[in-house]
Amino acid sequence: MTRAMMGGRLCDLRHLRRLSQAEVGRPAGLSKEAVCRIERGERELSFYEMACFAKVLCISLDAFYRTEADGRWDITACLLPYTPPAPEAAA
């Protein structure tokens, strides 16, 4: 799977979950700009970072990487039951 394909899938899932790039990147210690570069396919993604994204987005990594023989990707196969994160308390 290319970086561009991975980035596109992450972007689709992030939009589906209605999360910002900063919210997705925070648990992995990534800035909004780093997440943006990943989504555009300009930056490699480590396994640790992908595991953090999977936790925040509540997705199955197995289904995330799976592409059908005809080239399709079933986004719904990735999705696990999801509870939106609680709003952060204002400091």
C-alpha cells in the first residue's frame, strides 16, 4: 500500500469520525502539520503512530490495510463501535 493510499484512507476515516488533524495526532505526539503531511502521502507513518490513530479513530488495522481483489476498500469493515471522546475541560 502506498503512502498516498494510507493517507487518503486515514483522511476519510478522520472526516467520518468528525475529528480534527490535531485531535488525531495528539495521542501519537504529532502536530496538525505532521498529520496533514501523512494524509497527503508526503510522510511515512510508523507502526506506533498507526496504532495511535487506530485507537483514536476506533478502527481495525486488519481491515484498514485490506484491499479486495478488485481494488476496492470497504471502509465500513474498518469501523468498530465508537464513542466520541468527551470534550476537554477548559484550562
